[in-house]
Amino acid sequence: MSTLAMLLFPLGMAFAASSDLLTMRISNKLVLLLVVGFCVVAISINLPLQQFAMHVTCALVVLAVGFVLFALRWIGGGDAKLAAATTLWLGFGLTLPYLVYAALLGGVLTLLILALRNVPLTPFLARFRWLERLHDRKSGVPYGIALALAGLLTYTNSTIFERLTA
């Protein structure tokens, strides 16, 4: 159980990043799996109720801010939900480092995509719909990649990870 529990978050992040890259979507089912997975893992490691409540509060705050950013059209709805599900696993103590990593990685990702959009796609590469979508100047940036990488960078410092490896 502990190996599966330890891998649930990283696998979820990998799936979110690849899904956003290939489809520009982050599934609600994946977000729900991360939320339910957190609850199951928290119970299995006997996370104190007060600490559990703080993790939930953190995620709700991030979700509220995320939806404001979504309403302003600064981020996608899937990004808002993924960020909230990620901070559910990380808690308040790691949310600031997570958001800093996400901002830095998101900036690098955006610069890379802007550079890609300045290079013509060869007919061979243009066959791949996801590459064509990334290349389209009217298309957004799959920010879920940055959110997922930031989550992976902070996960090993989380209370959940520490308790699973203890």
C-alpha cells in the first residue's frame, strides 16, 4: 500500500502534464482522483485531523484564487483545479515554494513555446496535432506542465511523503 500511495501523486502529476501537453486539457477525473487519493493516504498514515483540515483549507484557498484567475482569463480552469489538488497534498508550508517553482517553470515553458512558434513546423512535424496546436499563436500555453513539475519538485518535502517513507 505505501508504494502505491507514494506513487499516486507523482503519477497523477505526470499524467496531468502529459495530458495538458497533448490535449490542452486536465481531466476533472484526474483532479478528483488526486483529491480522493489524498484522503485515502491521509487516513492510512494517520494524519492528525487538524493537519488534514489545514491541507483542505489550503487547497480551498488556492482553488478560490485560481477561479478568480480563471475568471480573468489568466489561467485555465483545469490549471486552477490542478493547483488546488496539488496544494491539498502539499499543505500551507509548501504552497509558496510550489507557486514560486510553478511561476519560474511556467515562465521558461512560455518562452520555449514562444520560441517554437517562431520556427516553421516541417510537414512531418505538422502531422502531429498536439505539436500543431502548440505552434499555433492563438493557442494557450499548457501551464499544467509547469504546475505538475513544481508539484514533483516539492512533493518529497511534504508531510505526506515523509510519513510514507518513515
